[in-house]
Amino acid sequence: MLFWVIAAILTLGASLAVLLPLAGGRKGASAAGDHDLEVYRDQLSELDRDMARGLIQPGEAEEARAEIGRRILRLGSGSQSGTQAPSPSRAARLVATAAVLAVPLVSWGLYGALGSPDLPSQPLAERLAKNPADSSVDELVARAEAHLAANPSDGKGWDVLAPVYLRLQRFPDAITAYRNAIRLDGDSAVRQAGLGEAIANAAGGIVSAEAQGAFEAALKLDPANAKASFYLAMGLAQEGKKAEAAAAWQKMLGQLAPDSPWRSAVQQALAETAEPPVAAGKPANGPDAQAVEAAQQMSPQDRQAMIETMVAGLDDRLKQNPRDEEGWMRLIRSYVVLGKADQARDTLGRAVAAFGADSEQAKKFTAFAASLGVTATE
């Protein structure tokens, strides 16, 4: 009810601000004329006083009195001839009044038909005070954030909020929450694995050196931690060590419980490692099974030459299709593995230029390259 009272007062005030000038236009003009006439009368009185005291000669006084008289006559003739500002006609005032009154009536009518005037207000404090069972995820997160803002040393609070941030894909917030939980409540395999997952996801799924360190710390605390083992194997695959990655995933399968949620992820990763998908009419991104077998029998020099040929092929494909985000990251990593830091740095510059220096992809490329020790050139 208070809302409607305030809205009515504001509407009335705005309407009067427009209507009053329309109604008082002629009175305003008359008041201005009366003021000018009063000024001229004062000037005549002042002139008489100056002449009586001898401050002005009679001839000069007569000329001044004549000039003031002419001004008074012009003022009177102007008022009678209509040279003053014309006031709005009756019809114009009626139209303006109708328009001003129609705006609030139409807007209120539309709000009553399309809006929700009966919906009660929901201030944040009241929403946060609700029963948690009746709150949405966003409200629960807001409640936790408000609590931690007032109690930043609550390690349990950070520990509860960190995986929620991770599920909401708020990866930078998840990194901060996991680090606070570790700092305040101590190290644990679950926290270190969660931190590594947040760091990897923040880098676009790349297992950087920082993420790898968190996963290795988790395995030291709990050698059976499936998340840490899975991501470390993924890091091996991203480095081109697919045989080692496959071996690590096979070892995981032998240790996982039959109902473990990680079994399907490991099986899918193994399938992708063994048989990388190849689109029709396009070259594969890596060697096939025969090429891998042949590479095992090559000398180190021949194997290095084959790898460099594959990297050069990827480089050529990116020149033809520079919008391949994953391709750019594979090429940067390949040059780092080959020990060609200058070419990795040049590739980073080309990738950033392909998407624009201010793009999200450019930020991802820069962060990924930095995790490998490669920085962009000026």
C-alpha cells in the first residue's frame, strides 16, 4: 500500500509541475508589466528629489522625465496591442492537460494488466533469513558469502563454498575458496584435488604446472584419490605422452570400484587416446596405430624428425584455419616439448592476433603459455 501512496504523490507532483505553468501563463505576463511600471514610477520620484536638492538642472530633469514618460507609454501600448508573449489558448491548454493526465492513467493501467502489483517485496535480508530448504542455490551462495565477508577466518565456510563455486563454474572464486580452506583448516587430499581441478578449468581444461602440483599433493595425502589420478593422466596426454596416460588410466580402472563415477570418464579417455576421431576428408591430429608402432622402431633422430614433421603439419593447418583454439594450444605445447621456446613464443603471438588481443581466447592462450614458461613478446 505504501508503494501506491508514494507513486500517487510523485505522479501528482510531476503533473502539477506541467499543468501550473499552462494555467498561469497570462498572469505571469501581467505581473511582469506591473513590475516595469513600478520601476518607472520610482525613477520619476527619484528624479523629482534630485531636482529639489539641486543635483540636476531643470532642463535635464525635463528631458529625463520625457524619456521615462515615453517608456511608460510604450509599455502601455505594448500591453494593449498584444506584443506581450501570447498565452496558450483554451483549446491548447485542454489538450496539454489531457495529455499530462493520460500518461499516468495509461501507465498505471498497463502495469495493473501486465505487471505484478500484488507480488510482495523480497529484500535481500529477508531472503537470506529464509529456511535453507526453501532457498535457491544463488540465495544459499549469497548467504554463505555474506557470512564469510563478516567471518573471513571461518575455514569450514570456505571449505563448504569451494565445491559449490566449482559446480557453478566460478573457477577463480573456487581457487580462492580452496586456498583459504587449506590455509585455515589445513591440507587434505579432497581440498588439493579440488584446487587442482579449479586451476585446470580456469585455464580452459589445461593441466598446468600449478594444477599438477596440487594433484600430486593430493596423491601424497591419499594415493587412491581418483580425481587427482585422472587429471594427472590427462596432463600426460596433453603433453603428447599418450602411452603413459593410457597406462595411468588402465591402472585406475583396475583400482576403481565397480560403481565409481570415474569409471565412465576413464573409459572414455582411454577410447579417445587409443582412437582419436578423424573427420572425413581431414588429416588426423596425431599418428595412427601403425605410425606409433613404426616410431617405436625408429632411431632417436628419425623419431625427432617425424615429430617435427607432424608439428609442421599442424602449423600449416593453423595458417589455413586460424580459429582453431585447441590447435593453437597444441602447437604451443609441441614447440615447448621440442625445446623451441622462440617458436612457441611466436605461435602465442599469432594465436593472440588471430582472435584479437582483448578476446577471451587471447587471455586463455596467454595463461596457458605462461603455465608452460612462455611469455608473449612486446
